[in-house]
Amino acid sequence: MALPMINLIAIMRMKNQLCSIVLVFMLTGTISRSQSLMDLLDEETGNQVEYTTATFKSSRIINGHSIERMQAGQLDFRIHHRFGTLNSGAYEFWGLDQANIHLGLEYGITDWVMIGIGRGTYQKTFDGFVHFSILRQSSGKKTMPLSLSAYTTMAINSLKWENPEQENYFSSRLAYTFHIMIARKFSERLSLQLSPSLVHKNMVETLLDANDLFSVGMGGRFKLTKRLSINGEYYYVFRPQHSTDADLFYNSLSLGLDIETGGHVFSLLITNSQPMVEKGFITETAGSWLDGDIRFGFNISRVFALK
């Protein structure tokens, strides 16, 4: 009788051990599942950073740059076209007989640095720029209420010298523009941007004209449908009252319609600016809306993924 009793005690001990092992596995699985559920809950409750995208449809609002830039390895081929003024009359077919064009290539080196080069018919200008993203609007674990970028460009006037007999310097052909772009996407429909700017020209017409001109650009986008949006842009220039160009040039005002078609963004626009580089449309807009110096034009953007 003693031997069966010992066996019974051993069996009970083994049963208790098996129950303990099963209980440990059950608790481990429960803890693991709880951790997974907590991770999912953290993601849903904002422990992930959500960056705002598509504040604007492309790297331009109309004439000026937007907060957007190419992602790493993406190349944007751009064609900008401006016709003559509407008040040129029927003989010039209300400006359609005249044309100014600017071609550009823009490439994303990283997700926060973009470079670009271009050539335009206005003053046969060559230009190049660098665009840095400093802050990106975001929500969730990291909240940032706006996006901030810095942008600098150099333009080279390659027209022949008006007086080749005098001593001319290559540096006199150069002009620089410095931008700080501050933008916010308020909703899926509305985005706004503010662009304080400085244009520096190495050479000006007279001693009364300033080499440095400050301006403030204001732009916005209102989304109509998934593929259509209305854009507006205005640059106010702080000109010295004594400068000779104060009565020659006007502030740039432009309105446009963006149409997205796959890899293309097609923009139809009206503007009083003929130039399509910063130093031109900011400080050398010779047309007035009130006088009917309005130009029809378009921008075409085609993006290629090289990586």
C-alpha cells in the first residue's frame, strides 16, 4: 500500500508542475498580446509622427517657389511660358503672337535639399538655386504647426553689353535672391505661405537705385477637387521713394488654376509679370493690372523617379 501512495503523490506533483508551466506560457502570451495591443494603441493615439504632405501641388505657387521640394532621387522638368499682354490688341492677337519661355531642371539630393538650374528668354537669363527644408508641419508624437524652408538663387544676365567699348565686368551680370518660406496647410483644401525676400543686384541703372530690395510674398492654394486647385500670389516690394524705377515697375500679382494629371502638374495662369526668375518678377514687373498689362501663361511640371 505504501508504494501506490508514493506513486500517487509523485503524479500529483507532476500535475502541479505541468499546470505551473501551462500557466506561465498563458501569462507570457497574455503579456505579449497586451504589449502588441498597447503598441497599436500608441500608434492610434498619436505616438507616431505624421508629416503634412501636398501643402502645394508642385514646387511653384505660380511664379515663386512654394514650400514643396523634390524627394531624394526625383527629377522635375519644368516648362514656364508667358505670352504678351492682353492690351496689345488684335494685331498681336491679344498677346498670343509673343512668347517668353523658361526651362528648368530640379532635383532632390535628399528629402530636405533640392537644387535646380534654368534658362529663360528674359534677358537670356541663366539661373541656379538651392532649396533647404528646415521644419516640416507635423502632428502626433511631434507637433509642428508650420513648415519652414530657406531658398537662395543666382541669376546671370547674358545679354550683350549695351556699350562694349567701356570696361564691363562679369560680376555686373549677377543678381541674387534670398527667401525664407513659411507655410501652413490649414485643411485639405486651404494652404497659405509667406515669403520674406531680399533681392541683391550687383549693378543697378543709377546711383539713386538700391542694390538691395526687400519684399514680402504672399501665396495661397484652395483645393476645388482631388485634381484641381486655385492659386494666388502677390509680392510687395519696399522701394526707396527716390529710386528711378519706382514709377517704372509694379508689384507682381498672379492667379492660376492647377490641374494634376498623374505625373504632370499643368498650371493655367494670368499675371502682370513677364520674367519668370525671382529677381525679375519681384523687382522688374513692368506691367500694371489696372492698365490691362495682363499676360496669359502656363507652367508644366513633369516628375521622373531616377532612384
